[in-house]
Amino acid sequence: MNYVKSVIIMSEGEESSYIYGTVKVGDRGQIVIPSKARKELNIKPGDLLLVMAGKNRRGLALVKADLMREFANRIMHGLEDTKEESE
């Protein structure tokens, strides 16, 4: 593990995971995303985030909804291109 300021980077090969610190869940179920994470991930007030959990439901992942939509559109266009090529 490399410690870089308040961000912990866990590396395995070229892939890395980033831990930006801890947050506490408030009485209303709200959390505050650490400022370094907001800056590096370009998360701004009003952005829509998709909240996901893996099969084991042991944690959460937050993804900007517009990025997920763009990813899904690329997949769909790729499938359409593949369908046209096979016809």
C-alpha cells in the first residue's frame, strides 16, 4: 500500500483501488463524500449518483449516473453494430 496524503492507494499490477477515508452515516441515512474524492471524481452538487452493491451485499459503490448511461449507450451501439454486421 502506498500512502498519499489522506488517500490510501492499494495496488495490484496496473489496477488500483482508492480509499478516501471514512464517513459516518447520519440519523437520516446521509453521508458526506470526502472533498478529495469529489474533486478527483468531478462530483458536483446536483450530480445524480447510482448506488450499487455486489452480490454479497457487503459494501456499496457510487457511480455517476451520466457515466453509467454513457457506458450503457456504448454497449447498445456496439450490439447494434454487431447485429448489422451479421445480417
